Amino acid sequence: MTTFEIRSPDGRTVRTGSMSGGGALTVRPAAEAGVLRYDVVADGPVTLRWTWPAEDAVTLWRAAQDSHRQLPTDWGSHREVRSVRSAPVASLIDARDRAVLTISLSSHVRGCDFAVGVNEETAEQLIELTVTDVEDDRFTLRIDLRAQHFSDALRGVTAEWTAELGDRIAAVPDVAREAMYSTWYSDHQHVSAASVERHARAGTAYGTKAVIVDDGWQTDDTRRGYAYCGDWEPTGKTFPDMAEHVRRVHELGQLYVLWLAPPLIGVHSKAWPAMQDRILGFADADVTAVLDPRYPEVREHLLESCVRPVRDWGVDGLKIDFIDSWARPAPPAGPGADCDSVDEGVERLLQAITDELRALRPDVLIEFRQDYVHPRLWQFGTFLRAGDCALDPVENRVRTVDCRLLAGDRAVHSDMLLWHRSASAENVAQQFIGALFSTAQVSMELDELSAEHQQVVRHWLGFMADHADALLHGVLLPSRPDARYTQVRAVGAEETVVAVFTDPVVRVEDAYTLVVNGGAERRLYVEGAAGGPVELVVSDCSGHEVHRATTTPPEVWVIDVPVGGVARIVRT
């Protein structure tokens, strides 16, 4: 067993950590105060363990957490992190949004058990990290003890991963940050060439730049299962001429992104007889299995399946789904496998796919979905969509912000926006406000929207495009992760956008601020605007101006903003 020391920046808190298993640990000299790094060379699984006092912490931020925002116990905190699911990072955060302790492992780690939880015996946090799969047998443990905004602490982690990966990171085409149409909620598996072309035509009129054709193009079975997947060939009934269909979508002004789920193979597919002995197990009763990427013949089959749409049909990108299906327990690799690690097999597959696709089309689009957010996947994907949360603007807000905090320079998309045809204009606006700090994907029959809904959709798609500098490229500062982000602030070069959700008190510090009312009440309380005249312009959820004034605000300024509306505050 090897021991190492963890010391707080002021030197008042010192803990001794231990490393067990095969390997050697070296303490790296501190390059910045409050950030500790330990380099590990591992010749087998290693476990790093220590405790740390964190009395002020109210939540533990993790890469894959959904709505679980509690402080877990040590016995309930273990999370398996794989390169195809989650990421090796966690941050303990206090009620003032400060990171008390942020722990991360370098991007070299493909597999580990990552546990941070309350130890009941000591009333401290017990950190226990067991690394089982690592590239080149070496990795770095990073501990950040600086009391800073938790988003800054996480940006420090992603900056470290960016430096480690360097030019291996995939370039992100500009169009990956522009609104897109998805067929999933509007069509589900009843999608057809005719419906896609209808959506493409309507999307162009609303300013979307691509249509994402989801599940259904490859099967006549519409029961929402995957028993027939695995061949990845268009069904002749609804997509009789794929190349000609893609050409028509291009003529309508849209790029074409096609869904595939490479891990899955159904027992009714033509490929099943050749692949049935190369699976990790069944994912859906006994009709859908997960292919084992450790075998070259599996990767060759999937490579051809993924390259064919771009090479032969002219599509512009792929939505590669269910990657986290590969994070299942795996039997030992059998004869013919060329790697022991499933994650290494996945990376070999994704590398081969993206190498060939980028040779055909350098700006190819590749969508991944939450929770495959590991930095190792930055090498392959160009945009990341929030996990499914149909009709839920709160969860869309939480998931898109979570993704943004850990995405580095990757583009982040909302889950597809959906609402009922009879919804109020304010409710439609709230769907967009929940996705405000991401790129919107829309999945409604746009041609059938009421005039009122059309106006709301055009307004918010326009708002998100007009203010993308702050919303997508600015410094993101969310508040209260324990309460699912009560406010979110994005500071751009020329303007600041603050979305108010459950905290109606807004601090205005910049010359040009847009306050978006994503809450349920009209009354907002503005601090920091006193000291001189300001111009106030208020619009409703459809973008119509309802109030304009120049005034000198008091210290606490109460303003009336319609639900789903925006207040523009400009110091004059």
C-alpha cells in the first residue's frame, strides 16, 4: 500500500490517502495553488481512498445523476464510470454555489468505480476510486480545493481533459449549434420519406438547419422495439429510394442526419445468424441483443452500416444511439477477439467510423446522447443531446445545463421540444426557455401549429439564434444545483442573459442584460441596477413589446414581466 498527503491551501486540513493494488504513485509539484495532482502508473486495478471534511456541502454534482441531487452515503455512492457512460468527476458544492471539493481522473481512464459519499462513522466525505481500465497504464488524479463557483471548478476539469486529448478532439461544425428538427416525437416509428420531406420544408421556413431522421426508417415494424434492427437498410415501403430522398431534403435547404443504434441487433435481422455468437447478452427479452465490439468482424459489420448512409445516400451525419448499452457486464473475450476491454473495442469502432466518415465529409455531424458524456468520446461526437424528457421543460433545463458544464467545446442540444396542440402560448414558451442554454431540437408538426404557436416558435428560435454569443458561447453560471438550477446566467462578450426559474431575485451587474422569466409569477426583483438611468423594455412570451420606460431604479427594483417574457435592461 502507498500513502499520499492531501493538504488544503491554507494548510489547516491534512489527510492521508492510500493507494492499494498494483502500481506506483507520484505527487506532481503544484502548478496552481489549491489544485493537487497525483500521477499513477498502474499495472493492474488500483484503488485510491481518503476522507475529507465538507461540512458546508449541500449536494454532490456528478456527470450522470438525473434529478438525484442529494449527498449520498458512502455505501450508496458507488457509480461505475465507463468511456461509454458517465465521466470520472464529482464536485461537492455548498449553498453559495462554491465547490468545496472537486475530484477528477484524467481522460486516460476508460473504466472505474467512482464513489464519493458521507461516512457515517466520521461525518466526513469518503472518496474511493477504483480504476480498472486505463489507456497506456497511466492516469492522473486531480483534486481541486479552491473555493470557487462550481462551474469554474468543472471548467478547470474540462480544460485539463482538453489539454490531454489535444488534436484528437473532433472539430465541431458551426451548424452543430443551429436549431434542428427531429422526427422522433412527431413521427416515432411511423416516419416516411414523405413525412421527412414535409418536416424539412416546414423547418426551413422556421430557420432550422437539419432534419434528424430517427428510428423507423429501417423497419416496417412500428411497435417501438428493436427485434428487426441490425441490418441498417431502408425499408422499401416508406423509403423506396434513399439517395433520391436525401437529395430532395437537401434541395429543401436541410442537412440530413440519420439515426442508427450500432450496439443493438434483433433476432429477426438478416445479420443475426452471422452475429449471434458475438454478443454481450440480450437487452430486450430474447429478441434484441448487444453486439460485442471486441471482435473485428462485429466492428467491420458496424463500420459498413455507419459509412453506407454517407457514402451511398449522401446523408450529412449520424445520430449514433444506445452507446451506453455497451456499459453492461461482459463475459471474458472469446477466441477471435482482439482486445479484452469492451470500451477499447468501442473506441476502435468509433475511431474507424469517424476516420472513414471524415474522409468522405470533413464536416460530418455525429450526435451522441446523455449519459455518454465521457471526454474520451470528444474524439468522435460533434454534438450531445440531453437525455429523453418529453414535455418536461424543468428536466430539459437540468439536463442541458449538466451537459454544458462538462461538454468542453462540444455543442449541446436539448431533448426534442414537444407540447400539446391546445397548450397556452406561455407553456410553449417555457419549453424553449427550459432549453435556452442549448441548441434547440424541435419535434412538432410545424405545418399544423396554430397561428399563436407559430409566433411563439418563431420568436424563441429567433431569440436563441440572435443571442447565441451569450447563450452558447458565454460563461455559464448556474445557481443552486441542489435545487435543479433556480437561475442560470450566461455572460457573453457584449451582453448577459439571465433565466429566472424559481429564484425571482436577479442581480444585474452588466451594461446590457436580458432577464428571461422562466418562472410562474410575473413579479421579479432586480438588484444592482441603481445608481443611474436605465432603459427597460419588456416583451411577452411571443416577443410582442408590452412596456418601455427609462427610469432610475431603487436598490431593489420590482418589475413586471409576463410569464415566458423577457426584460431588457440597458444602462444609459
